[in-house]
Amino acid sequence: MKFGVVQFPGSNCDFDAYHALRHAMKRPTVMLWHKDHDLQGVDCVVLPGGFAYGDYLRVGAIARFSPLMQQVKAFARGGGHVIGICNGFQVLLELGLLPGAMLRNKNLKFLCQPVHIRIENARTDFTRAGRKGQVLRVPIAHFDGNYYAPARTLNEVEANGEVVFRYCDADGKVTDEANVNGSLHAIAGIRNAAGNVLGMMPHPERAAEALLGSTDGRTVFESLILSLERPGAKARP
Amino acid sequence: MIDKALLDQHNLTEDEYRLIVELIGKEPNLTELGIFSVMWSEHCGYKSSRVHLKKFPTEGPRVVQGPGENAGILDIGDGQVVVFKIESHNHPSYIEPYQGAATGVGGILRDIFTMGARPIAVLDSLRFGPPDDAKNRSVMEGVVSGISGYGNSIGVPTVGGEVYFDPCYNLNPLVNVFCLGLADKDKIFYAKAEGAGNKVLYVGAKTGRDGIHGATMASAEFGKETEHKRPNVQVGDPFKEKLLLEACLEVMDRGLIVGIQDMGAAGLTCSTTEMAAKSHMGIVVDLDQVPQREMGMTPYEILLSESQERMLLVATPGKVAAVQAVFAKWDLDAPVIGEVVEGGRALISFKGEVVVDIPVDAVVNLCPAYDRPILRPGPPPPAPPLESLPVPDDLGAVLLKLLASPTIADKEWVFRQYDHMVQTNTVLVPGADAAVLRIKGSPKALAMTLDGNGLYTRLDPRTGARIAVAEACRNLACVGARPIGVTNCLNFGNPEKPEVMGQFEQAVAGIAEACRTFGIPVTGGNVSFYNDTEGLSIHPTPVLGIVGLIDDIREIARPGFRAAGDAVVLIGDDREELGGTEYLKTHYGLEAGAPPAIDLEQEKRNQEFLIESIEAGLVASAHDLSEGGLAVALAECAFHARGRIGCRVDLESPLRDDALLFGESQSRILVTCRKAGLDAFLKSAAAHGVTARAIGRTGGSELVIQHAGRTVLQLTVRQAFRAWKDSLPSFFQVKT
């Protein structure tokens, strides 16, 4: 399978994602320039972390208007796999591909630290290499990761098993202390109802090599590879 | 008409003015006077420091570029170089902490990528007044968010640094930012304006009225009117800088330009005249072509503006279109504003009229150097004799107090606001003795650290400076890295005061001696004088930034105890040295006595032995002893261990308990080894001429220290950990 990493002018985890996918996961990976109109036949689009257009306005608010994002939107609507990491998650919310919004972290500071997240649903294309309840240690690095959605949306997301990751402690317990950014329901990652779009605040590409302290982030990429490379996997739209 | 009052406003003396008239053969007009005032300021001209800085060793087999360029360059083999430098942004950071610190980061990043290197790491050395004061807290919060806001956005990790607190920084915080970049050796660029007929392009942000005379401001003492200087501070735009970074690296990578210079201090003035002077050429500039974001700017304002995120490029006429296409891809303008010419003059026009016509050599190279009067520092204020200071009854309570003292306490509150992992190279994160970054595609790794203890330097400038170099190298040794080069930021008071120049002269001598002993070249740095506010000078604070190389990333050491049951070994000798210690300051409220002595040759032997032992796989963990001495180091090793591991040590020493536990004797390192490897380790130490004693073992949930069979300290690791961990956040309590 082939990954494509979107490059906005202010993306800064684009090469990190490329490195993890190309060198740690050993899969063909291409860069997709935000002004282009072509997804180069990739099987999975990765929206990386960073500050897409500076994010002086609401995070991700300008990125949704870029030419390439119109392609990504169509690709996702057609069932193509898309994963948004950190700023990529924020862009997916602005694009309307995922429900909810991001507020500033509850302590009103940027937070960069390893956190624990629990797999809430292992029957997704992004988590099938793991198991439900499994605790992953993956870093976060964001100012706006405090997930918010109105009560009705939140109930739907919960009821449909769309919550993929929740912040927890090392033992898998969801606590206020472990929910460092203050997200509602300690949500760290969600998927859409169709199951082909994932947004997550933690950075799996920063936890893909033992030298950097954790390989738990590989679970997400391994799951995608498993899902998209298995015989009979859904053909690209 | 130029009179004394106008010269005063421009920080120029009458003698300097006479020299300008002589050099340019005419009375300068106001714009020309402005140009000389910034280029001949202390900040740009190094007029008080130049005669002393010559003492630094600057040569070595790895040196590709020593002092005098935007940054120093060292060869690390395999066709790669590191480009690194440190800069101060002290004055702006006091006036406007967020933007002052943010633009400090922006400026040092440009110094690095202007040479063709991609910045891969930032470290900051910060000094504030104590955090129990609201104003100090607000400065600190602003500075930390400024660094975080800029560095995180542009995607360069802030991987380390240090934070000290002392009342001498109340009105004059120090913000020193270090940056290191990686480049291919055959793709280094310089600030050259070669080839008559080549075009001069302006790229990046538009020019506004911000930061006019920033460099001049940084070259004078502050009084009570600093509030009015806020407009002298620039405003940063990290997104613009990110675009500029990518576009510049792209035109350099594709070989589209001849030379490049960033517009930092003294803006367009500095970049145009320096590029021309370096190539012995002249330059013609049409200010009407300079993109401006405000109406009605005068030539004086355009030339002296320090608006951020701007660069000047020189390209052959045939490549201008290709350069402009790259910048257009990144949504940046790149207008041609001038041309390189023969003749060595800067000819600048505005609305069809020549407004500046001066020889560039006079501006750039002929700034006077002063050998200012020096008053050698006297002996430090003596500490009271130890007999008059009782050994505290409860040494455990003293340790808790030391661990909670802001200088020693955990700095996670600071560094978790920095993205220290972006670019996925960070192997050792902030809090370790030194930051360690892998080099993708290579077994090698880079280590880097910033160090400087202002109190030591105040008490004895020469010894303090030698210790700063030694400690930085020791921090590198603790992770298994050999030092390869040095940059430094020398933060001092008003150089017109002979006692300040005396401190400066001694500190420079100390740094030079230590660098010679370690065989490491100084490749550049920065001098920040006039760190006086309302007549009070800061501690003289040289900050050393030292870069180390690790041959094999698999052979590094970390500070935390690795496992229970390992042997705890102390390398180095304990002496009765309490002068200038954090203990004396925290427990007795004394900043006095002579700082610890240092034997540089012994230090070097200890470090070399440590590095070899790490490479031989004999070391399970290593941590340097610094502020707070042995007891604090033991506690920190316990805190850094996964799952927090305690230890029990049994000391035999003629020293009194407090000197043994909290003394800051130099050249000491705390190491742990597997029991099976202990004998080999100790034998090897003896063979290297190094003192190493097994003092205890790791394990349990307590820190227990015995002295001559008596238990002198016993605490749970948890209790000690909380004191260390909770201290800094407690000053900034936010209810959530």
C-alpha cells in the first residue's frame, strides 16, 4: 500500500510522518503539496502535525480551503482512508469529516509530553493490530487538544463506538490527572461513522522507533497496513 | 545639524563622530549617522570586547568556519557539518517578554539557515529573579511562552537548556538562545555579494517601523524609562519564518544564489553593507523597491528597521527568475532592490535621490575597538568560617529545601511547553545532563548543553568561567559524548565600569584556558554588555554552549539509576568547599566564599575515563554533580530512574556532614555499574589516574546516606521527588 503525506506550508511533522512510514514501516510514501489537485494514487492520506497556515486564526480553519483538501474530502467521502494527527486532526474537524472542535488545553499552555492512551475500539482499520483496553505510550505536542462536542454529538460518538483512543494512566485508568488537556470524555482520538477517517492528537510517528523511547505508535500504522493490504481489501475509490 | 544631543541619542561619542567624518570625508547626513550608530554600537561592533576575544583558541581540525560569520561550522565527518551559535535577547525580553524571547529564537534560527543548514535543535539558557515575585513570574511566563510559541510553530525542537534564579536578574533577565543546524559540507553558504552586476533580492516579511535602533538599545544601560522602549522590540511571525526557511533552503539546495545574509540587528543596513564589505564590492540599493507595510517611512526608518523574518540574497541576473519562482511557491515576494557594483561604496537612493553614499569598509570594518580600563576583581567576600555555621540537625530537611529551590527543582513546567520531539531525532529529552539527537541515516549522534553559574563567576570570574567550560564538557561526558566545539554568550554589566571590564577580562581568560585544556575551538558567540538596570549589574554570567559527538548512538548513558542492586560509584574527590554553593545560599542566605577549585587536567582525565567506560559498556547510568552536591545528585538519579529507584550509600570522609553532602567540589560524577562489572571499572579508573570509590548500591524506596557508620540522611524517594517536582508549578498554580 502507498501512503501520502500532505504538506501545508506550515506543516512541521510532515517529514516525521514520512520517515516513520517510509523507513520505520517500510511502505512507499509520497509527499502531497497543498496547492496540487492530485492524490497520486495513494491508499491512505496522512494529514500531519504542525501549524498548517500559521494557525493565527482558529487552528486548521484556513487549511480546509486549500486546493488539495477538496480532493481529500472527495477521497474520504468515497471511502478512502485518511488519518489526521494533531494539527491534521484539527483540520479534519474544520473540514467536517469528523465531529466536534478543539479548545485550548485546560492549563492554557502548550503541552509536549508522553501520555498513555487506551484503545477503546479495536475493531477499526486503525487499531485492529491492537486489542481493546490496550494502553499505548505516545507523545502529545499541542496547544489546542481539548476535545469538545455538544452533548448530543458526544452521545452519538460514544454510542457508535467512534471513540478510538482515550487518555488514561499507565494502568489504563481514565483519570482527571491523565486527561492532561481536559478533553470531554478524555477523548484522544475518534473515527467517523463510516470508519475510514481517524483523527488523533497524540503523535504515533514519534513513537515508531525504539531509539526514541516507544514503539507503541506503530500499532496505528500496522493496523492500517493490515487493513489495506489484506486480501480483498476495499479497492481505492 | 548634527550636535551633541543628536550624537547622544545615537549613542556615539564626539571622538567617534570625528572619526566618521575623517573616514567618509564629509559630514554625514542623518541617515548616514543612523547607519554608523547601529553598526558601531556595542551590539554590532563588539568595540569593548574585541581586544579580549582574540584570546580564544579558534582553530582545530574540525573547524570549517570560526568566529566572524553568522555562525560557527564544524566538520563531523561523512560530508556533514554542524552549524551552531548562541545569541542573547536579554534587553528585549525584559521590556516585552513574549516577543523579546520569540524574536530571539527567530533571529538565531536565521543565523543558522542563512548558512545553508537546517536547524535541528534549540537550547535556551534563562536567568530570572526568584519566582516568589509576581513581576519575575510574569517575565518568566512570557519568555517561556515566547520561546514555545515561536519554536513549536516553526518545528525546530527545543531540546534542552537551563534555568537559574537569583535576585540579581530581577530587573535584567537573561535569555540566551542556542541553535544548531545540520548541513552538507559542500552546500554551505556565506554572506557574499560577489560579482559586479549580480542582483540583490529582498525576501520575506515587509519592512515596518518596529525595532528601529534595537541594537543601539541593547548597547546602553536601562533606567526607569524602559517602558518607553517597547516600540524598539520587534514582533515575531513564526509562520513567515517557516516559509522563509523552506524557501531559502530550497534556493540554496538548488544552487540558485551567490550569497545570503539575514536582516537581524541593524536590518537592511547591516546586511547590505556587510555583504558588500566581505566581498570588497560596492552595493546600490533603491529603497523604493523595498516592500513596506507602513506608509510614509523615511529612508532612515527603512534602513534601521529591525522587522523580523527578512533576508537579503544575491543572485546572478540569469537566475533571478528561478529564485523568484521558488519564493512564489512559498507565497513570498522576492523583489530585486539593487545590484552589486565595483567601488566599495554603498549608494542608497530614495525617491530618485541618493540618500546614502558611504564606503562600506568604514561602516563594517573600521569601528573603533576600545581597550577599556580594567579593575581586576578583588577576592570574593569571605564566607564566615565554617565553625561559625553549625551543621544543621536535620539534613533530610535541608535536602528537601534544596530540591525545592527553584534553581535545582524540576523544570518540566518549562520544558513541557516546548515541543522537544518534533523532527523525531531527540533521544535524550530535557532534564538529562545533555540533549542527545540522533543523525538519521548514521550511527553517530550529537550532544549539546548550555552551562554557566553566575554566582561562581561573580565570586571569582576566572575560576567560574573555567568551571562553566568544565561542567559543560562533563555534562557531555555523562551521556558519552566528546566535546568538539564551543560557542559562548558573555552576559556582563556596563563595560564602561572598570570593575565590569575586569570581570570580563578574567572570565574570557578562564574560558580560553579551559578550552585549550580540552582542545576545543571557540567558533563564535555573542557578547551582551550593559546588563545593568537602574545602576545594578547582574552577576557576570558567561554561558557556554558546547557541542559533542557520539560515535555510536547505542553507546550513550543516562542519568537515572538503571536497576536495583547496581553499585553506586563516585568519581572524583570531595573537598571542604561550600563557597558559592546553593546550600550556603538556600540554607544560610549567603552568597559568599570562594567557588570550588578546579584542576582542569584532572577534570579531563575523569571525563575521558568516563567516556571510555561508557563506550566499553561498563556504565549503567551517569550523572554530573553540580548545584546541591552529592545528595542532590543521588536524589536526581533516583528520580530519573524508571519506576524511581532508591539507594543506600555509606561514606567515609574527614569532611563535616554538610560539606560532604552539599559541597560542590568539581570534577565529580555519580556512576552506577552492574555488580559484576564493578572490579573492572575500579581497576580501569586507577589505571587512568582517576579516583573512583564504590559508595553504595541502588534499590529500595528510600534515599539513605550514612557517614562513618551514622545515618545522616534518610528520606523516602517519593517525599524527595514531590519536593523537587511540585516546587516550580506551585509558583504558577492555575486552577483547572
